[in-house]
Amino acid sequence: METRGLEPVPDSERTGRVRTLFPTWVGANLTVLLLTVGAGLIVFNGLNLWQVLAVALTASVIGFGLVGLVSIAGRRGGAPGMALSRAVFGQRGNLLPGALTWVARWGWETVNAVTGTYAVLAVLDLLLGVTGSHRLTLVTLLAFVGCSCLVSGLGLGALRVCCTWSAHLFGGVSVLVLVHLIGSTDWRDVLGRPAGPVTMMIAGVGTLAAGGLSWAPSGPDFARYLPHTASGRAMIGATVGGAGIAYVPMVLMGAVMAVAEPGLAVTRDPIAFIGPLLPGWLSVPYLLFAVVGMVLINAMSLYSAGFTAQTLGFMIPRTWAVGVNAAISLLLGATLMLTAAGFLDSFVSFLTLLAVTFSAWIGVFGVDLLRGRAYDPAALLDTTPTSAYWYTAGFAVPAVAAWATGLVTGLLFTGVRWFQGPLATTWIGRQGLGWAATITVSAALYAVLPRSAGRPGGERDGREGGTPLHF
């Protein structure tokens, strides 16, 4: 069991390998929700298969390329992402993006828990003919969240082992699904679809990339055990490669299925919808491994959310912080499944809004990283006015100002079911690029503003400080 919390990993324990990032990011994308997204690119965006392929490849490179870039901060500072963020925003200023990131994690964990519970219920129905009830739903949800909490509580070592096995098992059964689709699909219908407009491709990239960006604050969490000599290029390559090898086939499979079954793009329960599309000998193992994949995604999110809770002032061990987040996702998941089924669309809109929040943080944090930030281990943990990262009354004013300006800009261009920014009808807004506007504005503004001066000794580490980021 990993017992380390926010405290940076000492050099003597930096024994990780860059190659472990590959299965980690494979595991982070083993979700059947990508099938629904791929179906939406066919049904709603009007794209053909080749355009869907281009969209999936581009989105994975953009989204997880930024995740890999931010992960380099973990190699530098040896601490979780939201703890390193204190050096950028100040000890108090970091509470602002930290709180919104923590709330966003609740959303992702709730969606994953609900989807995983649906998967278990679908398997029980296929194998035993057991139909769902409120009691069975609650028990299944509790089991799913409990398994996620257990793996997350054990720590990074357990997550790495589980992600590696899950990548092999789910990858193997996905190959069988692909073989089945190749033999059962009317390819003349699939390949004969006309090309859709380029604007719809841009909108598809915006939607898919926004999902990848949600992992950016978590990137350093999974890279902090890497030695200082680890290659930045290799880290980015392993992150993009691991994500893409799961991301792209899942989106393509959804697109192919949607040609014959367009209802996949609008179903509220993609698990129950997918089961009948596959033969029984294949649907059951596929859904079982899908459950395992979603357990791991939830565990990874809980792992990062535990650190975020600690940065917000919860003075509890990491495992207890994980338990707090698990309890929140259990409560929200039960509410969503039992009393607010019609709330799902609005809930997804809520997550879309929070994607802008991640982007505002990425813009500022990324520029700070490229400037050559070094991290003082003692100052990261010192939340008093004596900290080198106290700055002005606890706030790094330029960073907080750039973050807030980027956030407001992104919201102006964002339009969802129950929120409509005044610029949502512009070209940027219609293409779902509010997050891109957020990153651009926050990064550009922070790049031209002077960097906040810390107290003397604020960067005692100094190995890479003061020089641009090298790979």
C-alpha cells in the first residue's frame, strides 16, 4: 500500500520507468462511453469513417499530448499535480482551481460509477435473466465504487498492475469484437457514406479532446516516481500512444456500429444497448472486461481526487481522502440512477462546463512549466505565510488573473443545455472550442505578465529552474 500523500518523492525512491505510463493511459480510456461518442460523430456530425478516424487521431494527440506535457512537472517536482500547482498560483490562490477541479472529479467519478453499474446489471440480465430493481441497483453501485476505492486506496503500484492486465484482457476481447464487426458489417454502407463538413470534424475534435484534457491535472500524479533523467519526449510519447491505442479503436467501433444502429448515439444506457449487438459468447466477456476497465478509470480518478482534497486543507491520510471521494461519488451516483434519470443530459452539460475549468488551469500551469519552474519541496507543503509560495497574501496575482480571465472567456464561448454564453453562437462556440479559447487566453496572458516573486530560497531545488523546459 502506498502511504505517501502530498509530500514530494525523494530521489532515492524515483525508480519508476517511462514505459509504465503506456498501460496507465490505456487503462484511463477503456470506457464504452467512447463507443457512444463515436456513434455521435456519425449520427449528429454526419461524418464518414475516414473522417472519424482523423478526428479520433487528432483529438488523442492534442488532448493527451497536453497531458503528457503537464506530466513532466511530476518528474521535476515529484509531487501530485495540484500540490505542484501551489508554486504557480500561491498557497491560497491554488484553492480556486483546486476546488473546481475537485468538483469536476465528482462528475467524472459519478458518470463512471453509473456506467459501470449499468454494465454489471446488463451482464446479470444476459447471464441470469435478473432484471434491475432499486435494491439491486444500489448493491451493484456500492460494489462498483467499493472495488474502485480498494484499488485506489492501495496506491500507484496496484493501479499500474491492474492497468497492465486490463489493457491486455480488454484489448484481446476488443480484437474479437473488431473481427466480428468486420464479418457482420455491411461495409458498402459504411464506406459509401459521403464526407461531412470540415466544421463538423473540428467540432468532433473539440468534443473528444476536451475529454482527454480532463486528465491533465492528474498527469503528474502518475509520473512523480520517475527519475529526473526520464526523457520528456518519451513521457509524452507513452502518454499519447497509450491513450490512442485504446481511444481510436473504441471511437471507430462506435462509428461502425452506428451505421446499422444509429440509436447507439442517443441511448442513455449504452451498455444495455451494446449487449444485443454482439453474440452472447462475445457480449458477456466484453461487458465483463468493460466493467473492469471502468473500475480502473474510477480508481484513477479517485486517486487524483484524494490528492486534490488534501491540497484543499483536508488534513487526513491519502487513503481516507480517497474514501471521502468514493462516498461522494456513491451518493451522487445513487441520486442520478434512482431519482434523477432525466438529469443525465444536464449532468453531461455540467461536465462540459467544467472542461473549460481544466483548460484555464492547463494554460497557466503549462506556460509556467515551459518557463523552467523548479519546485521547492518544503515550500510546497508549507501553507503558512512563511512559505516561499505565499506571494501576495497567499496569491500569485498574475497566475490567478490569467486563470480567471481564461475561464471567463471560455464560458462566453460555451453553450450547453442549460447554459448559453453570449458568444456561443459564434464560429468558435458552434465548434465546441470554448476550451481552446480558454487555453489560448490564459496561456497568452500569463506569458506576458511578470512572474510572481517568491521569498528567498523559494526554489532551492534549482536543478531545472530558470531555464526553459527541456525534453
